[in-house]
Amino acid sequence: MSESSRNDAIWLGVLCTLLVLILLPYYAYSAMLLLIQQEWGMSSAEAGFVFGATQIGYVASVIFLVPLTDRVKTSYILAGSAALCVLGNALFPLLSNDIVSGSILRAIGGAGVAGTYMPGIRLISERFSGNRRGGAVGMYVAAFTLGGAVSFAGTGVLLPILGWRGAYLALSLVGILSLGMALAMVRTEKPKVRSSRGAQGSGPSLLAVLRNKPILLVTAGYSAHVWELYGMRAWTAPFLASLLVGAGGDLTSSIAQSGAISSLVLLVGVLSTAIAGGVSDRWGRTVTAGTILGVSSVLSLLIGWLGGAPFWVVIAICLLYGFWVPADSPVYSTGVTELAPQERLGTAMAVQSVTGFTAGLISPVLFGVILDTSPEGVGWGLSFGMLGLAALVGVASMVALRRRPESKLLAGGKG
């Protein structure tokens, strides 16, 4: 390994570690939900709103901060957002005591996550060339998934010792270590290189992005991916719990067992996202994403009909499901950095993120509606099948993108 490659690997490791550290409290609220709900006297809807406040902050941050990376040094935004994330997370256990204060502080933390995660992808795109970019983004996306898994695990360890406020605060304060790493990003950011493709499009940056069909196609693929991913993550644990209860299990123990299995399902996604980015460097973005979406679609169409299968078969399919569904996440993030001119990249990333995140908000709700309104015995099959159909829309988007001449901009000409 050359000295340059070694330096790049160290730099990427620091950035990934930074992301994991700020994500340590990310799922702590979910893990402690029943305790916080009881203490604050919230209904389930109110408790859900406090959780959703993180997503509201995330979307707002994406809309306003990520386009700024077209004009402001990206590492400045990343460093400021990391500090905002640590502050919001640390203040939550110290100051929140009801739905209003809790929602505001969770939104601040969510805004900090988005302002760190998305600019981090841009920094990677500016440091790594096309034939290494997918693998680097894949490692970064894997760090996001790993941060969520560690958040669940850390909460489980600290909660019995420190209580929910102490555990939340401890996880948040560890994030202070990320601030030094963020300053290192500021010192090492390379100057932006203006693309010769900057003449493409006309008018305001957002309008130019919305007129760019290749960017819209990769955004459509990403939205289909997120639709399937968030539906899967929201409903796999309840699906498993329902099977265990249906087999005669106690509700509490069934929920605990399904939660443990779902943690493993989340963890196998760390491996697949780390692998898929590098694979797309060799096979091409559209082929890699289209193949992954095709496999995940088959699994979505199958899994909801496994109620009568041995439970070990269900677990095996769920682990495969957890491997394939998140795998293509880095491919779209990498693709948009290759299709968008540098002076509009922040806007393109914001459009992709907001569109995909909106899909991720709608999908779990529609899943539940289908489950509630379906005849007995077919609800899970139809609901998961809806996710599979969305994935097929993503396959069509990748096929359409590959047929366009602009696909040669992807993965060093591999499409």
C-alpha cells in the first residue's frame, strides 16, 4: 500500500469513527421508550411523535445545510453539525421532561446527524477517485449501521446501572470525542475542484437538478431502496413476535426474542453495505444496485408467507433479508456524486436524501394500513409484498439509467 493510500485509509477510518460516536444515543430513545413514556405520561402517538422529531430535524437539516456545501467548506458544516448533535443529545436527558421539550431536543440531535452524515459523503467523494469511491462510501454507510447497532447494545448495558437519563447522557458525552476528529476533517479537506460539467443545466441550482434525468433516476432507485429498507426495519421484529405468539409464546418473552433476532438482522447489514460499495466499483453502479434490488424484492415477496414454516427457516430468511435489503445504500450515494457537477452536488444530495427519507416515512405507515385492512392470514404477505413491488420500481430505474449515455460517468465508465 502506498503512503497516499495509507493516509486515505486512516482518514476514512477517522471519519467513520466520528460517525459511530455521534450515533451512540441515536436509538437510545427507542430502546428506553416505555420508560420515558411512563415517566412523562405520554400516549403512544405522543411517544411516536417525539421519536419522529429526530427525522423532522434530519430533513430540515438536509434541506438547508447540505446545499451549503456547494458554497461553504464542507468540513466546516460537518464539524458544526457534529457539535450540534452532541449538544442536542446531551441536553435531552438533562432538560427534557415532556413532549415539547423532548421533541425540540431530539430534532436538534437529528439535524446534527444529517449535517454530519451527508457532508461526510461529500468529503469522501472529493477525496476518493471513481474506482475507489464506492468502497469508501460503503464503509461510511456501514459505519452508520454499526453506530445504530452499538447504540442499542450500549443502551442495554448502561440502562440497568445508570437509569434512562444517566445512560442517555453517558452515551451522548462519549460523542465529545468526535469533535476533535471533526477538526481533523477541517485541517485535511482538499480544495474543491470545479467540474467542467458545470455548464450543464441553467437557472437556479435546484431547478437544474430537477431537470437532470440521470440524477432523478438514481434518486428514484434510492427512494425505492429506502421504501423497502424502512418498511423492513420497522416491521420485521413485530412479524417475528407475532409468529412466536401464534406458536404459543408469552408476549413479553416473544418481544424480547424477536428483538434479539432483529439486532442480528441489523448487524449483517453492516457487512453487506461495506461490501457492496466496493463491488459497484468493479461491476458498475447500475448493475450492482439492480441486482441487489432484484434479490431483495424476491425476499420481500416471500417472507410474509412463511408463517407456517419452521421458525429456524424464518430466521435464516430474515438474516438473508437483513443482508440484502440495506446492501445497495452506498451505491446511490456514490452515484449521485458522479452524476452531479461539483457546484450542484450539495443540492443534488439534498434532493436525493429528502425524497428518499420521505419514502422511508410513508412506507412503514402504508405497511401498517395494509396489515390492518387485509383478511386474516394474508396481511403479512401482502404488506411485505408491497415492499417487494417498490424494489422492482428501483430495478426499472437502474435499467433506465444504464441505457442513458450519462451512465458512463458512473464507476469510471462501468455504468
